Amino acid sequence: MPKTTPFHARLAPLNETGIWKNWSGYLVAPQYQYSTTFEYYAIRNSVAVLDTSPLFKYKFTGSQSKQLLERVMARNIGGCKLSSAQYTVWCDERGFVLQDGVIMQVRENEYWLTAAEPALRYFRNAARQLELTDVTVEDVSSEYGILALQGPHAHNVIRQLTDAADDLKYFGLAETQIKGCDVLLSRTGFTGDLGYELWIRAADAITVWDALMESG
């Protein structure tokens, strides 16, 4: 049976088409209205929220986490400073691109990564082959939901809930709270417009969703 994201209870009543698809084992709506025009212009002219929770989520911790990422990522992980994110790809031993994703250095020696396909075995095998003993790679996919708040008015919404976004630079990130819930906020997204992504613990997903809706 397909799983549901932490926001499904709020999203299901909004799906006017009644159509669902499978994204990495999760039920997601390909569109919420019969025409996608409204959704498109909401992102381009106003603000929209996208549930990207089905992305795979990995956490790298330990003193050798950076050393592992230096070896497997195509981009220099040294450029991903503390409290910043970086778009990158990882390859096989022949240099063939396997996947792309956004990696974030949340704390010293702690990196979080999103991926479209499963990659846990790949990273753990790489650590084993490199004989890196002080690095732990965890799959935390089910522990967090992710919301992408995107569009030219995205800041007008998020600033009502936290001031962490006020000075956030592109690909910067901050740990903050919304309605008492811990949230990792990054100024990232794949829409090409102003936007933020929020990592939210699954247990807090509905609380943060409701706060965003109340704010616009």
C-alpha cells in the first residue's frame, strides 16, 4: 500500500480531481485542479506551497562525514559552509552521474541531503570502501516532511511566522521555530523564483501547515 506524507490529511480535501500518483511509494496529487494554470500563476505571481516529502532524506554525521562527501560529490563540499546549502551531483567510479540533490551543512560535521532515488547503500558502501569509521549515514526520510514555499510573495508569508528568513541569503539556511515546532528553513527550491524549503518533523507537520495557511 502507498504511504501518505505527513501533510496528507490537509492535502486530500484540496484534491478536486481525485487523481493520485505514486512518488517513491507515497500518494501525491499530480495537480489539485483540473487546470494547472491557476497553480502555475500562483507560483509566478503570488505564492504556493508544494509537498516534496517523498524525497529521500539522508543525514551524515561524524568527524569523517566531510571526507566521505569530498570523495563522492562532484562539487567541492568545502564550498558548503556551516548554515549553507549546495546543489550537487554524485557519480559512480566511471564518472557517470547517478543523481543530483541539495546538501546542507546544518551543524559542524553534520550534513543533510535530499535525493530523488534511494542512495543509502551507495553512501554506506562508499564509506566502507574508503575505510572511514567515524561517519554515520542515516535514512531519515520518514522522520521529516518537507514543504516548498515558493513565489514572489513567499517572504511575506514566512516572515509572519519567523524572522529567520529576513537576512537569509540564497542557499542559506537557519534553524528556527514555528508555533513552537523546530523547523530547518533554507532559501532553496526548484521553481526558479524566490522560495524557501522547510524541513519539519513528521509529528509537527500539521501544526506548521496550518500556520502557513493562516499566514496567507
